[in-house]
Amino acid sequence: MPWELVIWAVSVTLFLALLTQWYWEPRAPFWLRKVRESPLRWYLIGFPVTVFRMRFTWRRLCQTADLAVTRRPRYTAVNRDVMVKGTPLRPIPPRLGIPRVMHTGFTVRVHLHPGQTPAQFIASADAFVHAWRIHSVRIVSMKRGEVLMIATAHDPLADSATAAWRKFPAPRLMAATVGRTGDGSAWVMDFRKVPHWLITGATQSGKSTLLAALVCELGAQPVTILGIDCKGGMELSLFEKRLSALATTRADAISLLRAVVEDLNRRMRVCRLAGVRSIWELPEEECPDPAVIVVDEIAELFLAGAETAGRKESVECSTLLLRIAQLGAALGIHLVVAAQRFGSDLGPGATALRAQLGGRICHRVNDETTAEMTLGDLAPDAVAVAQTISENEKGVAVTTLGGQWTRARSTLITPDQAREYSAANAHRTPASVISTPEFSPDIGGSE
């Protein structure tokens, strides 16, 4: 009897609290209102409710999406004088595994029926989103005969205020944490795994923000950073104290690229004499500093005017960049190329250079062709995802990681922060060996 009274009292209290929520919630203490934003709310309430909803709707959802398989009866007979009695046909959905919780959602494995392919589940991803009332569902196939469903409860990239983002540990040399991915993990650009990168996107889509985050992260490492910004240096001049060289015209860029190619030849001779295939196999005291060439708006280098000199400069830029991309990976010289679009319309050599840029990042674009140029040859299903990025999602991009595509957002770096990072890491600028009589870059940190 006393326990029944306690249960009734708790039930009535909760019912009254629910009815009067409109009154007491605005007057609740600040910490109580923050409970809704706490990660514990997902672990204690959101995840169990979502899993229950997933289990409850799985069979019906598979039937609606044509993912269930109907098992044929063992005996069938059709005859005018024969009546067959049996059990009704019952569609069998694919076997659902045990969900594993993450801080932004959960993952669950689905075992496929014979004859099913991951493409069928990818086509039904929107149906899963609406049925389970979550933000997104990604379908990847890591093993034959099963698919992995990565469900995200809410958009971790919705808030661009990076001050509240979870901090990530510093990666290894030549790897930069530039933001976070759609599952809340660190977005790392690792040049040891992917030596060259292509970044595309429309104006004010977030390319400059990503480049700023990249330069700030690499600036804290013993890395030579070279900049080519033919828009008068408006973007990369913020990091001039940290850059070993900054070219602001096409003529200066050609001189800089020639010097880089000469340094490539020197590094090749060192590796050949040491009997190794890359600078990373050299002894630490003989290993030259790795270098990253950041090219902002490559169209300024490729587009040629009507005059003959402009066409010659364009062809020379294309040739030098292509040679660096082909030889630089093992020699510690890497390319990061940013462009609004990067196709054959830029001129000869553009397509060949794009083929050497294995890392692909696509921000908001104005046409499908640009997304196709960037992601189509590596992740065709990511092209449609890139086109869904809106104008309000600055810094959000679609990138390829580990053979799969994912949404990601770069860390917001303000111009003042960029100048502070540049000044704070000016002492890390290596003495530039990439210099020629034609082009003498300013050493970072000099006045």
C-alpha cells in the first residue's frame, strides 16, 4: 500500500509538472535550462527513445522501402480441383544489429539478404531519417554482405561558434586539425597520407576560412609554408610573418615555382645518394624541412589573355605545378590548391594537375559541374550532397576521408586571430632554401 501511494504521488507530480511547463520553464534557473543542451540528455533520453523507435518501425519501414524479402512457401499447387491451405506470406526484413551509441548519434550494422546491395539502402536514407526523426543517416559498406548505418541525431556542424567545440589532440607532423566532421570527430588533413589537396567552392563559401585554419595549424610545426596569392595577397598576407615566401603576381609565382623545382632536384640527389625513396627515410639530421605550397585562386595563374606573353606564362605555371605534384609527395613538397572551379576550361594542363590532387574538398557551389569536377571521380554519390550546402552554412564542405565522403566544417579563424598566430609562430619559420636570384622571398618574421 505505501508503495502504491509513492507511485501515484510521483505520477501526479510529473503530470502536473508537464502541464505547467509553460509557466515554470522560463523561470527556472539558468543551469536547469542548460540540461536540454547537455550531452547527457542524448545518452539518457535521446538514444533510448531513438533505438526504441528504430526497433518498432524497422519491419514496416523495410516493407515500405522494398528492403524486405518475401520467403516463398515450401509447397505450391495450382489446380481447379485442389485447395491449398497454408500460412500467409510474411516479408522478412534484413537483420538489424546492436546499436552503438556515439556522442552525436549511433551506428548499427545491417546484414543484407542475398541479392541486396548497399545502393538500395543509400536510396532509402531519407526514409530512415524521417521515420526515426533524426538529422541524417549515412550508409557505408565496409564488409561484404553488410552495411554500416551512421545515424546523426543533430547537426554537429550547425553552430559555427568554434569556441564551444570539443578540443582535439595535436596530430603528428604534417597533419593539421582544421575543424570537425559530421560525426563530431576531428577533421584532419594529413599530408603524409594524402600529399596534395584541391579545395573548391563559390565566393564566400569558406575556402579562405579553411586555408586560414590550415596555415595556423601547420604554422605551429617546423614546416616551410610558401604562399601564392595573385589577388594582391589580400588573403595570405595575414600570415606573411610566418610564410617563407609570398608571391602576389604571376611573374613572382613563376620564379617561386622554378625555385621549388630546383629544390626538388636537390632533394632527389640527396635521396639517390642515400639510397632511399623518400626524405622520410633519411636520418633526422639530414632530412630537409617539408614544405607546403598554398595557392589561393589558381585561375589567376592559368587564365591567359590575348597577348602571347600571357599564354606562355600560363603554360609555364601549369607545367611547373604539374611537375611539383608528380614528384613532390616523396620529397616532402606538397600542394594545396584553392579555386572556385577547376576544369579544362582554365587551360591546358588543368585536368592533368587535378588528377594529381588526391585530397578533395568541395564547399558550396553554384553549379553541379563544379561539384562533379571535384568529387565525381572519387565519390560520385557525394556530388548531390555538396549541392545541398546552403548560403547560411559557411565553412561547411564535403570531403573524402579514408575512401568515403563526409560533411565537415572548418574552424573559424578571424583576421585578428590570424595575425596573432602568425606573429606567435614567426620564430618557427625555417630559413628558406627555396630562393633564386630572380625571386628572393622575404623570410617570415623579418621587419
